[in-house]
Amino acid sequence: MFHDNDPTRSSGGFSLDDVARLYRRSHLGSRPRCPTCRAVMQAVSYEGPQQHMRLLRCQRCGRSVVFEQPAGDRAGAAD
């Protein structure tokens, strides 16, 4: 689904529905597709002493989203 005329896209960010779908798909172990251009998004993870962060970035259009969660709370996460 493309969002070219969607008013929630004016800031260049993803809608909350898009972010929720990306979060679910990335934590189920699948490779999510960018809601804007449908390219497969690249996942980059960082695990620090206090938190775990995951960046999903589209190589084609450059849009990205970051998910954070406390360290140790990784149930369902697949890296």
C-alpha cells in the first residue's frame, strides 16, 4: 500500500499503523517491507547495558524507524 496522498505522510515519517506493522513483522523474524516504496528494510540492532535498540531503514527511499526496549525484555525478538 502506497501513501503518496496520505496527509499523515507530510512529515516524511511513517503513520502509527505503519510503525505497528513494522514492529510486529520485525519481532516475528520476518523482513518487513517499507510502507512507502515496498523495498525490504534493513535491520540494524544495538544492545547496550540498559536498552536494546533496533533500526529499520529502507535502502531505497531512506525512511527509517527506531524501536527501543529495556535490556532483558527481549521476548519474541529475532535477530
